Amino acid sequence: MPATPVNATPVNADSPCFLDTSALYALFDRAQEENRLVTSAWGGLVSSDAPLVTSNYVLVELTALLQRRLGLEAVEALADFVLPFLDVIWIDQDTHGRALSILQATRRRDLSLVDCSSFALMRGRGIRRAFALDGRFAEQGFDCLPE
């Protein structure tokens, strides 16, 4: 599915930013080569006035990865040091349906339902920026951090 232009309004530092599993996980895993870059970008996001949003689907995916790969201490750090900064949006039936439609239309095995739900949520709420490491958000027409 080709990228759909999200909005013609310029993105600025105070624009809402959607937080994806890929970048959030890299915050916790110091062995990831992107850790320093992501940590720096996270500091900028937290110190800005930008609303930071994610979904319950992302949090389920992230929690499972953190628990399995890094242990319960990482899950506790997520709850104590990251979640307080976030507005968690729960995926409703309509958004889930749109996500499933995106997934089916793309016919890609490397695209998850969680990613598609993020795209649907972002489009529905006019969010143009993503804190994400995987290229799927850029493919879908979103501006990504870190750059």
C-alpha cells in the first residue's frame, strides 16, 4: 500500500508524537546500536511540550519483549519512568477494523497488526510524527524520530 499523505500542516517540535515499540525498546536495551541515538531523541521529546502518545497494542507488544529479553526489571522501569509521560490510547473496534484492512491490503508478512493499528490511530487523530526505528512509519508517510 503506497504512503498516504497525512496532512499538509508543517510538523514542529510541539506536534504530537506517536511512540512505537521499536524506539521504546531501544531505550531499554543498551546493547542495541541505536540506544544512544534513541536516548537523545527521547530526552528531547520529554523536555518538549509535545504530547506523547502510544496505544495499548504497542504497550502489550513492548511489555512482552521487555519481559522476555530483559526481565521484569525493564517492565518495572517502563511503568515507573516512561508511562507517566504518555497518553495511552486504547484501540477500539473501529480502529482495529481499519488496522486489519490495512494489513490485508498490504499483503506483507513483515508488517504487524500492531503497526497497522498505529497507522490507523495516527491517521484518525492527525498525528504525523512517530518515535520509531523501523522504516514502516516513513513508508506510510509519517515523519520519524530519531532522524
